[in-house]
Amino acid sequence: MKRDREKEEVYRLFLKNFECIKQSPMVLYGIGANTHYILKRVKDFNIIGLMDQENTGKRIFGLPVLSKEEVAKLAKNIVIVARATVIPIIYARIADLSGIGIYSIGGRDLTLREESIL
């Protein structure tokens, strides 16, 4: 039951935070149960593929798992569908993808780094 509530909450967060960019080519980073749940429920988002370091080149949940190079050419946005503790690790892997919006499932734009003021 708790897991079902978590999936539904992640789905609601996804809808709330990314409805405004749903027509833009988007990649979901993560291949867990929450990603699967989102994919089963959304119908009108332009989700072109998935990312996962261990599964590049495979098809999961009916979508291709894309390489960084493919994402750089095809996507405008990446949504990281993962627990908050893992997001910095994932972001470090893909931070060099310039010109692509990278977001946490909570809607935070991870490309907006706060500059320290000296």
C-alpha cells in the first residue's frame, strides 16, 4: 500500500511540474517502478526515451534507453525520476549536456546553480 501511494504521489508531482513542457521532447532518467507507473498513466507527453547508465541501448517499458549523445541530439528536457539522495549522483553524470533542461521529479531545475557571492 505504501509503495502504491508513493507511485501515485510521484505521478502527481510529474503532472504538476511538467505539464507546461509536455509537448517538448523529454527523457526520463530512471527505470524503476515510479517511471513505469508514470509511463502507464501519461498519454499526451512527448517522452521519447529513457536514460539509465547500465541499460543504454536496450528497450525498457517499450522505450529506448538512450545514450548521452542521443539525448543531446533528440531531447529538450530530462526529468530525473529518483529518490532525492540519488539525484546529485545522477546529475553529475549528465550535467555536461548543455542546452537541455535537467529537472528533479519535484520540479527543481538542476541547471540553475547558485553562484556564490564573494
